[in-house]
Amino acid sequence: MPIQLWGYNPILQNQVYGRDIRMPQVYGSILKAVVVLERFREATEDDVVSFLREKAKDALRRKSQDFGEELGQFDKTFAKFPKKFLEDLIRGRMDCITFVRQYIGAPWIKEGQPLKEYVHIRYGLIPEETIEYNQSIGIEVNMEFFIAGLLHQQLLEQRLGEKFKLKFLLENGRLSKKQGIDLSIAKRVSESENFFVSAPHYDPREIGELVNVIYAGLPTQREISEIKDMKYKVVEEFAYTTLRRLIETAQK
């Protein structure tokens, strides 16, 4: 079922939405106000350990054979680890796993305890010409493109790019009662049990307007289930942070 966000047009159905903001006197082009929808379940320690053990196989393979691959930041970081560490991790040696767990920031969840699930919203501004140029040179304009665009340093320096992120806790697959969210916004609360705003000193009117759009567009579990599940990205982020912490500890 297609998700509809009032005032926004689908750029990538159920993933990215946009509307034009005309400010040529300021930025010299039409700006695209972009909303990126994501859904994820919280990552656990066990999720991160399983991910690291699986990725360790790739890292070990690269150590033994030169494939000339162009590696991402995560794989480049993992390639720095000793062969024995990777082998112990793959085999699941208890001392190695216990050591790694000390540096994982993901929560430890008791067996049988329900995992929290969230809807995550990214909001920001990207020049229309930036999107059109990348399309013209054959770059795939997918969700990852828009997330990277919102975080692009050059845009951020121009006070464009990502403005804020919102996170909503789901209750039985649905957004929690809007009345509580509205109260948090009115009080300029940045973080509560069921709501999070990344900007600590936000404009309640700006946040409230987008929250109204989100609640109108995601009224039931059916619409929310259409949002792309990004749990793997959450696990990867925790895993990458874990690797960096391990490297920092080894360098002390």
C-alpha cells in the first residue's frame, strides 16, 4: 500500500518524499525538502556478535587473497585486525567473544524479552540541481544517495543537508498516541520514552508540522509495514563503533 505524506511527492515510493522550496535569492536554485522514512528493530549484543563473526570471514579471506576490491569504511577497518583475532572470532572462542562484548554499545536483551521497534525520520534540504546532476552522470538516486546527501559536509556548511532526525517508538506495530508526542513538542522535550528529536533547541512549530504529516501518513500498522526495514544498518553501525573502540583500546 503506497504511503502518502501530505504536501510531499514520492521520490522513492514508501522511502523518500520531497517538496520544492523556492529560495533562488538565497541559494541560487530550487531546494528539495526531503523526508526519508526508515523502520528498524533495536539491535542486541547477539546481533552485533553474529554480524562481526560473519564479516570476519570476509576479512580473513581478503588477508589470504588479493581480490583488488574497493572496500567500504567498515571492511577497511576490519582489515586492520590480526589474523588470529579473526580466526578466534569466526570459531566463536569464548574468551574472544567475551572480550568483544565489552566494547559493544547495543543493549543486552534477556531471552524472551520483546525488542523495541521504531520509525525513524530524516529531514533536510538538498538543491534540486544536485539531484539532477547526479542522475545525469548515471549515479543511482536511491535511499542511500539521499541519506548521504543529507550528511554531505559541503551542504551542511551551507546550512543545508540534514536539519533533524525524529524517532518514534512503535506500540504493537503502530505509532504511540499523538497527544503525548504533541505535549513533548510543546515542552521542547528532545528525548522521551517514545519520541526523540536530534536537534536539542528545535522550533516546536517546525517539528510539530512534520509530526502532523507523519501521523496522517502512517495511521495504521499496514502503512508502517511498508517502510523499509533498516535493522541491518543499525547492526552495522554498532559493529563499526565496536571495531573503532577495539582499535582505540589497542593503541593506548
